[in-house]
Amino acid sequence: MTQTTLPPVEKTQPVSAPGGTTSDRARSERKLGWLLAGPALAVMLLVTAYPIAQAVYDSLFDFRLTDPDNRSFTGLSNYGVILSDWLWWRSLLVTGFITLVTVAVELVLGFALAMVMAKALSTIRPVLRAAILIPYAVITVVSAFAWQFAFDIQTGFINSWFSFLPGIGEDTDWFGGTWTSLLVICLAEIWKTTPFISLLLLAGLAQVPEVLQEAAKVDGATWWQRMRRVTLPNMKAAIMVALLFRTLDAFRVFDSIFIMTGGANATESVSFLAYRQTISRLEIGLGSAVSVLLFLAVVFIAMSFIKGFKVDLSQSRGEG
Amino acid sequence: MPDVSWVGDDGGRAGRAGPLRSRRVRRALAGAAAAGVLASTLAGCGSDDGGVPTLTWYTNPDSGGQAEIAARCTDEAGGRYRIETSVLPREASEQREQLIRRLAANDASIDIMSLDPPFIPEFAEAGFLAPVPEDVAERVTEDVVDSAIEGSTWDDELVAVPFWANTQLLWYRESVAEAAGLDMTQPVTWDQIVQAAQEQDVRVGVQGIRAEALTVWFNALIESAGGSIIAENSTDPSQIQLGLTSDAGRRATEVMRDIATSGTAGPALSTANEDSTATAFESPEGGFNVNYPFVYPRALAAVEAGTMEASVPEDYGWAIYPRVDAETEAAPPYGGINLGVGAFSQNVDLAYEATECITSTENQAYYFTTNGNPASDTAVYDDPEVLEQFPMAPTIRDSLELAAPRPQTPYYSEVSGGIQRVYHPPSSVDPQETPEAATDLITAVLRKEQLL
């Protein structure tokens, strides 16, 4: 049995005259498009392109905020310092680990929640959606504090609730070791952002044509077969968009680490490293270089999703 | 766009008021921060109604004492100035981050700042503090404990006004000390305490969290052993010589390891801060705790709230910080808050006048009795009301005279951050290897050759 999707619809250009010549109408529509999108583009350039360019420029200097008189051009030496430091690579690994674990778990959980939301009785559906979305509405810092208090050795309830599990006791110090700290950080992230992924997947679920499901049912396909051969293939675009957004988000993890461990026990993420160089050490040059490398990593992730998995971003707007 | 030209005008005004040579460069470089500053500058201008200059005092969070002192001094000023307070973030490091970013953008709205002493050299070296007038300097250092004057001094000059001075005491349970046969009227050593705690199966509360508290503890250990984190100071970061590998440095590391691995520091030593060790000290397992004086009013408040037996604080005893070696006097931690006047303030003279009012003997006594923050003015310790509420006040005063400040350097964040990274968790330190590792790291960080 092959996957069942609707035959690909040939994408038609909105307005294009045969023979490649652009009609007056196309031209005027393009102009209108620029007029409509122009202000947004200008704002985007101002609030994103400018700071990025400034960071790239600053990263080429030895520049301390409290000592601007001794600012000096050092070329790429800041990048040399960072890339030859094990701390950078360790932070990259930690960030990668958190990203991988949280996104994988969130995808499975989010899908399950999306199914529940889609199939729930229409009477309880609004309540259910609101309930599932609550964690996403909580400010990340607040959620980080909540999880920290829960696992704290003095104020927390986790140790006494789960003391029946092997390895957990009154004296388990969750924030005293690397892996236990990372576990709590990942749990907090998953709890907080699963609703986001489930919301995107719910939109994807709604796009699966009911006719295909019915046809599969008539053909005698089981629930599992319909899921694998009909639902998932038709949702691929939505899943990839959800994954892309969450991966980019997860890679910039900062708040939970800042609140829970403050970077102790080798839990620094790349963002945290940028914070410590720029804000704590006031080394604007070095910190900007870390930020630029973080930016490049994010661009790399986005490009590999878009090119590698052929993610169509228009899916996220429900145009697919 | 009218907004843009307005920004320029205001920035220029703020810049002209500042005494620094490089303000134009600095202003250009700190352009991004300027936007944030804008709002507060606006607020500062807007509240100048009625011709009474408004001084903005950036305070660390407390129990409302600084706001009350601001109101009292406003009354006392008789219309010459008005003090408004603006509360900074909770952590001292975050207070510094916010103030530095604003001052780097020549924020004229910062008149008076409550500063944590270790960060004062950095502010002074960067030219963020208005010079203290000579007559003011003379008056505000009269009868003030040495450690507070030292903590307000940079490059042999008074750069801030001593306000309140904090120090850690050795808190102990009298019942535990008695059972262990410890004579607490005599100075005690860390070894004695750990041994007593092991015998009595109680905790020794120390701060092992990877935060400023760890540097505070380590600095007290190395100073008590007769050494210093910075052996030779310099304003050039690459010339700073560290004293971590000295005998005192190794001895301090050894004491830290012995306490951490003795089994008396509790299961959460690597996340223990001042609050959590105070909580542990209140529990039946509490035996000893090196901590600030807030431990006492905190326990009394808990009794009043009905969450603690009155017998618990009655069992509290206090002594001077433990010694590292029996023969050498202890050097307890020094903390507190000193007042800096912003270099870009439009009312420097009034601001210094206000700091004299804020740090008056009466206001320091008020702050001590209501907020539990010990005064830097020695006269306060003779106040009968203070003595009644804080029976440990004489011990605090003695401790302040012995106390040693943390390393005084404009690069304090790097030094402290490096200590925190290498000496954490305390159970993993090794007197042979850790001092070298920390020296290598901090030296490389100061030379900008490594990340922190």
C-alpha cells in the first residue's frame, strides 16, 4: 500500500500572462504588494538587520563597555578565542542536546494533544483547548521558577512525592549535577512549549481531507494504517514547519537555565554564553562574536530545514 | 521625524553635563542603550515641577527602609531637593549590570546609587562616579568602621559614601555547642566546628552555590589564612597577579574541601545560598551557619508568624567568623551598601548633600533596627534601642573591624566569575590542582584569551 495524498495541484501563478510577458494588471498588483509589504519590510530591517549588522561590526573589536577609549580593531581574533575554547563547544553540545530532546518529545506529545483536541467532543473542545494552551501563556521565567521550586531540595515536593522511585530520595539534589539539571530544564521547556507545537499540528490535522480518510475506511484500512498512510503524509508540511519553529526556538534556550542553575554544572547554553560575555563581563566585542556565531547556527538550522526537508513556509499560513 | 531630533537634543544635554572627555564616543557606542534611558530621563525632567530638583536614588530591594529614609531626608531638606527612589533588581550582579549599562549611555537620571562594594572600583575606574567633595569625604568617614571606608575607596581616594556595612557571623545552636563541649567565648576554627557537627550529627551551613556567595566564602577563607585572591593589583588587567597558588590559597582550598566532604554541609551544598542555609539552620538539623545578621530577625519574624517555636531563636548563639588556623585571626566577609553619586547627574552637589542625610547616625540606626542592616557608623552600636533589638550588635561591630573586602579591581566580575567556575562544586576542589586551574583561567580571561 502506498501513501495516499491528494494529487499535487500544479501551482498556478496568481496572475501571469502567457508567453512570459507581464501584463499591466500583474505589474500593478506587484506594485500594490510592495506597497503593502514595504512598511513591514522596513520595520523588519530596522529592528533585525540593523542590530545584526551592528553585532557583526562590534565582534571585530576588542571593546569593553566601561572602557570605550581603548577600543581597538582586532579582526577575527574574537572568533579565534571562542572557537578554540572548549567552553564554546561544550555549550554547543548542551544546546544541541536540549534542542534534540525537547523537540523530539514535544513532537510526540504535541501530536497526541492535537489529536485529542481534534477528536474531542465539540462541547468540551473550547475548554480543552484553553487548558492545553495555558502553559504556553505562562511567562518562561515564571515557569522556570515554578519548576525550580518544585524540584528544590528544601521547598520542592518532587522528592517526597516520587521517593518510591529508585534514585529519588529526600536528599536528591536535582540542581547539583549536570544530567539531573538538564532533565529538569528539558521538562520545563517541554511543559511550556508543547502547546505551541500541538497548535500548529492541529492546524495541520484540520487540513487532511476527510474524503481520503473515508476512502481509506471504505477500503478497510485500520486506524493505524490510516494514521501512517493518510494522516501523516498529508500533514508532512505542517509537521516540518512546527519542527522548524520549535527547533529555532529551542536552540536559543536561556531563561530556564538562567533561573534554575545560573550556568552551573556545565549547563550553559550558547545564549547563556553570549549573555555572560556581553552583559556580565561587558566585553561587547567578544559577546557580539558569540551572538554572531549563535545567529549563524540558527541560520544553518533554518536553511537545512528549508533546503534539506523542502519545508514550504507558506504551509504555516494555511495556504497549502 | 520629530522624535529623532528630540533624542539627539536630550542626549547632547546629558552629555554636556558629564565631566568625561570621551563622552561623545561613549554616547555613540552606547547608542542602543540610549533608547532605554530615554524614558527615565523623561521622567526625571517631568518631575521637576515647582522648581524643586528631584534626586533619583536607585536602591537595592529591602524592606522599605531606603524609601522611608528618602522621605525623611526630603522633609529635612525643606524644599531644596526631593528624593525619589527607584528599585533595582534583586541580585547585586544584576544591579550592577543595569546601572553600568545606563551609565555607559550617560544616564543623567541617576543621581544616587546603592552600590555593592566589590563593584565600586569598576564604577570609579570607568568615571561613572562623581568625585566626592573633600569636606563631604571628611564628614562621612568620621567614626566609620574601617572595612566600610576601605570598601568605598579606590586608588587611595574615597569614591563612595559608606552607608551600611554587612558582615557574616558564625551562628550556632547553644545546645549543640554545649553538648559538643565547644567554648564559644573563645575563637573557634573550622576544624573544630566540623568535628563538633560530626559528633552531634548536625549541619554546618556554608554557601556553596555557583554565585557571588561562593566567592564571599572563599575570600573569607583565603583572607583568614593570611592571603588574598589578588596578590598584586593593577588597573591593567593583564598585570594583575593572583595569590591563589600561595600557601594561604592552598590552605583555603583545603579547608573548603574538608568542609564540603565532611558530610556536615548537607546534600545540597552545591546549590546552598544564604537563604537556604538559614532555613537549614532553623531546622532540627541546624548546628552551625556562617551567615549575615538577617538570620536573627528572620527567626523572630517566623516566631511571630507562628511558624516557628520560640525556643528555636532562644537557642541561637553568635560569634566571630571561624578561623582557618587557630593562631591567625579570622577575616570575616564584608558586604553592605555604599552610596555613589552618578557622574552624569545634574545635581551632584545636592546629591552629596542628600547622601550625608541618608547616612546620618539616626537614619543608620533606623535602618538597622527596622530592616536589620548593620550600620557603618560606629556610634549606632551604642544606641540602646539597637542593642535591645540586636543583642549581637557588639559582635557585628567587632566583626566589621576584622572584615576583609573582596578583591578590589575594576575587573571584579571576571575574577569572581572565574573563582565560581573553578571552585564549584566545593566538594570537587583539590588544594594541589584547583588553585593552578583557577589562576590559569582567570589570567586568560583577564587577557581576553578565554571565555567565561
